[in-house]
Amino acid sequence: MGCSSSVPVAHHHSDPQPKPKEHHHHKDKHQHSPPQQQQQQHQQYQPPPPQAAVTPFQLAPQRPLAKVEVNGQLIERYAAIERQINALERQNVVKNHEQVFRDIQQLEAKMRETRERYARCQAETRKEQQDVVKLQDPSVRNFFGDQAAFEQQYSKEQEEYLAALNREEMVKKELDSLDLQRQQRMRETTSLRSSIDELNQLCSEQDHILKAVFEGSYGSELEYTLEIKCDDLADRVERIRAAKDKWANAYSMLETANSQFAYAVQRWSELRNMPGSNPNGRYQMAVETRNYLCAALQNVEGAQRILNGIKFPYCAPDEMQTLRKAVEYIFCDMNTPPRHAHAFDCYSALYKRCHALVQWVKYVIDDTIKKDHNKVEAEFKAIQRQLREERMKLIHDKIHQVTGEQVDMKDYGEDDHQEEIKHEHSIVQPDVISAADMPGDKKEMPDVPPPPQPVAAPPPPQEQLAPPPSMEDLIGDVKEIQKRHEKDMEELRKTQENSRARADASLEAQLRERRSRQARLRVHEEQMQQMESVQ
């Protein structure tokens, strides 16, 4: 039972690993009985109830702001506020909040679909159980011409019932895992909302200080020019930081899936040599294999949810469905060498393709995302430092003008070694089998040696990997970003020309009116409310 991985691949770049063939279900004439615990009366499992919806997003009311006193302590206070703002912006709390909300929406949609699938699985299991019970009725048994025909049909119905039970349990595990992932993302939402409210309060205080010091306008032409450039780069930095974080999380999940595939393949291979005189040992190995394959499946699908909109060149949805179908019959495939070998081919094929997918994601991160991230970050930090130095000089001059004090100029730069905070997704781990899971009355773990460390499959050469996605797929609508950039630059050019000409003082004052740092957060608030309204 399973799918073959023997198809060679001739093309050199897009598909270095063979795809698993479509799963076909064959009936064996002679079939071992399913484990005793699988034959017990089917119990109705109640999945976790739907969780409370995400509360609508709204920026918290701001605390009252104290009157700005222009004195020697003001520059220290302003520098402290900017360091706090930069720390929160480095955590990318706004874009992360948007991403977490999208994750919750996707998880809830997946949970709804999985609940429906689970209900269908329960109905199918009940039907298969009734078919087995009906065959045991004497009148039905007498319908068959001979004992051999009856045993063949009974073996077929047992196999279908066992597969249905296993399928139901697999979907149950998937539903429970999705629920845990959603709970984690809900906790992250609470934390990120608190950080956004803190950022909003700090930006409000920063605006309050700058407006008071410069009387509602800009302190210099250079400050205005640098702020325009800084805001433009900030949007690009936020986008590429979000892309870097998403791809890093997907890579972590796929690396775990790859290790889980390796363990499952190793365990399934060892089952072949486990003697039939140790049925509990064989059963334990089959359950371990199934649990690791299920966890790997969920981690690959979780990585695909994170990178929604990116088409994986390996481990496509149809391939994962083929593997899922094969795993449903794992307790049947364990009983005969041909079916065991066929399943092994299927598991091995997906392991190799997952390994290729890990290498592809790493290639995208190292060759595309990191390069662009480092370039944009360097540009942003340079402009940010120039803007900070210009504002500090202007505030210093204002303090001297108002109070006559000569405040010492210090280096108020931020800590460049500050770590970015990553918001990691839940990685699915396989269920651990215990003595209580063993069939029969004697509940104890069999004597099964642990498998050796799986040997990693050799990575495909880089030139054989599929090409990376476009920048538009990675960070969003590049044309729209460029359009906004050109609009900002055009506004800046016009402002500088008007400022130099000074032909119209009222127009210059209007153009030089100080922009609020909170405006970006208000845009985020509006975007979140729009996203919530279409749930």
C-alpha cells in the first residue's frame, strides 16, 4: 500500500526529486486482524468547541501628556523616547500584528473545514463498523458459498474499518493541533496589541515634544527632507522584515518536518525486520511511524499557510494528499512485505521532496531575502541616524536659545546589536506512544530498540533547485511601493523648490506643517478594521 518513488527525473532545475504516484488501494486475500483496541466499540469524540472570536482592534486611549518644558532634561527625555520607539519598530510589531491576524483567520477557516471532515470521518467509521458486524450475522455468513469467500470479504471489511478508524484519529489529531496553534496566535495578538498601544503612546509623546519645540513646523529644511526619506524606507523595511520573519518560521517548520520524515522512514524500515512473534513491538513501530508522518504533514502544511500565496515547487497539496491516503492504511500495509515495500517507497519519496523543499527555502532566504534585507536595513539606519543627529542638534540649539544653557552633545544612537524578536509559529510534534496505547490486556511497552540516528538525504545541487519566487510574491506589490516612493520624492522636490523660492509664505507653511508619527498607526487601525469586517 502506498506510492512508488522510482520515477526518474530528467529535467535539471524544477523537480530534482521524484513525485509520489497516486495512491491505489489493493485488497489482500489474507489479512491479519486489526489490533484489539481498534476493534473495540467506536467512541464518539467531541472536538474542541470554537474559540471566542478576536476582539475588534482599536488603539487604546492615550494617557494625558505633560506640558513640554524646554530645558536641559528635554533632550535626554526625547532621546529615551526615540530609543523605545526604535526598539518596538525593530520588533516590527505592526506588520507582525497584521500577519498574526491573517494566521488566525486561516487557522479558523482550516478548523471549520477540518471539523466538517471529522464529522464525515465519524459517519464513515460507524458505517464500516456496521459492515463488519453485519458479516458476523449467521444469515449473512450463509450467503457466501464457501468459507474462503467469506474470509476474503470479512478481511476486506476489517481493513476498511481499520483504515476508517485510523483516518478518524488522524483528523482528530490535526484538529487538536490546529486548536493549539490558534490559541498560541491569540496570545500573541494580545501581546502585540499591547506593544502597538505602547508604540502609539510613545509616538504621541514624541510628536508632542517636536511640535512644542518647533512650534508645529519643522526645525529645518534638512529635517523635513530626512523625515520624508526615512518614512519611505520604513515602509520597505517593515515589509522585508515581515517577509524575513515568515520565511524563517516556514524554514524552521520544514526542517522539523524533514527530521520527522527521516525518523518515520527509518522506523518503517526497521518494522520489516521485527518478528511476527512480537506483535506489540510491530504495532508500536507502526504507530510511531504514523505519528511522525502526521506531524510532518501538518508542519509542511503549516509552512504553506505561513507563506500563503507562494507556490511550493515540492510537496504540493496533491502529493501531501497522496501521502495522507497511504498513511490511512498503515496498519494494513505493515502486515505483508509487498505492501510494506510499496508504502516505504511512498514515505521515502515525500521525505526526499521535503528535503529538497528545505533546501529551496534556505536558498530563497540566503540568496534573495537576506541580501535585500541587509541592503534596505543599511540604507534605513543611515538615514535614521542622520535624522536623529539633525533633530538633536536642533533641540540643543533651541534649549540654548530659550534658557541660555549649553547642553553637552552626546551620542544618542540606538544599540545596533539589539536582537530582533521573532514570533515563532507552533511546530507540531508527534504524539508519544505509551503503555496505555498497547493493545490487549497486558498494558506494557514492548522491547523495541530505538532507531539509529537517521542519515540525512544528500541535498540536491543548487542549480537543480526550482527558481525563487519574484520580489512581488515575497514582499507585496512592488509597483505600488515604487509608486508611493515616487509620489513622496515628487512631494519632496516641490517642497524644496517652494522653500528655496519662498514665493508664497502661506503655501510654504502649509507644506512644512509637521507630520504626525501616529499617522502610520492610524492607517494600521483602519486596515485591521477593514480586515475584521470581511471575516
